Amino acid sequence: MGRRNETDDTEELIKAINENEESTMGKLSIFNFITLNGYYKGPNEDIGWHRHGGEESQYSEEGLAHENILMFGRRTYEMMAAFWPTPAAKDLFPKVAEGMNKAEKIVFSRTLKKAGWNNTRVMKENIVEEIKMMKQTPGRDMTILGSGSIVTQLAEQGLIDEYQIMVDPVALGDGTPVFQGMKHKLDLKLTGTRTFKSGVVLLSYQPMKEQSI
């Protein structure tokens, strides 16, 4: 075997430092459910086609247990805020409702003046720069729910670390694509799958290290 030299040791040290920095930075993930033909919402903001049974609810509970900061665009926020604080939500999905209402939340909007849902603040400007700064905070991860335009914007900036996509066994004639408006190809690698009894399939992806832009 050849002898190790100082260059080899230095390269390994730099690699170890970089890996340690990556592991301590805040991670940004997205969670969305889509139709077979790629829509995350139908006409008139319709998401009633999504199958949310007991297994899906349990998965949501597991995710909320990580206490990530939850993030939304304005329209997704308004749908969430209109449901999760209600008695109906607490009766149907008590643990999920508790987690959603207790979580720290951020809504991205230039037009929303204030957020009425508890533990929510409004982020109006410089979303990309704000996310970059938040990712420098060790030990505090973030999850974007829905919010296709925000997902597209941050994906193109290479800021999303994980994509969790639930694919429903349904197709719609019209709707809004989850990556609508994306200008560049997004190369992903599959890191996990999970099949639910409802027929919903969860696909987990991470970005490839080298993106083709």
C-alpha cells in the first residue's frame, strides 16, 4: 500500500469539517400531496380529492413530533388556518390539530398584514435570503406545506434538502402543477418509499449534488 501524504490528510480533514457543518445546519424539507398527473390542487383551490385516512394521519403526527418550523404561502396558510383551529379538526384529527396549532409557523406574503393563527408570523420580503439565514441556525429544521410557488422559487435556488411527495391514485382534468413555473431541470434521487392502504404512495427525494442549470 502507498504511503499517505499530507495532502490526503488535509483533504480528509476538509471533507470531515464540511460534513459536520452540513449536519448541524437547519434542513429545509417540503411536504405536498399530488395527483397522478402532478397537480397539488384542483380548480378553485380544491384539495378534497386527497385521501387522508388513519395511516396518513399517523404519518402527519410523526412529522409534527419533530417540531419543525412550518411554512406556507398565503393561500395554503388561509386554508390551513380556516381548518386546524376549529372544533371539527380537533374532533377528527386531535393529535394533528394539536401539533399544527402548537407549532411555530411562518407565512410568506406581501399582502397579508397580520396572521391570526397562533404562533404565526408573516415574512414579507427577501424570502430567499431569510431562508438562507434560517438554515444557518443549528438544530432547527423547517418544512414547507403545499405552497407550490414558494417551493418552485426555493427549489431553483437549491435551498430544499428533501422533497416528500404523497401521490394520490387520482387524476384531475385541470389544476395547478406542484412545480409550476420552474425554469430549470431539477435532478432528484429517490431515498425512500412508503405505500399506504388507501393507495397513496409517499415518495422521498433529495437533490442530486450537481444540478444541471
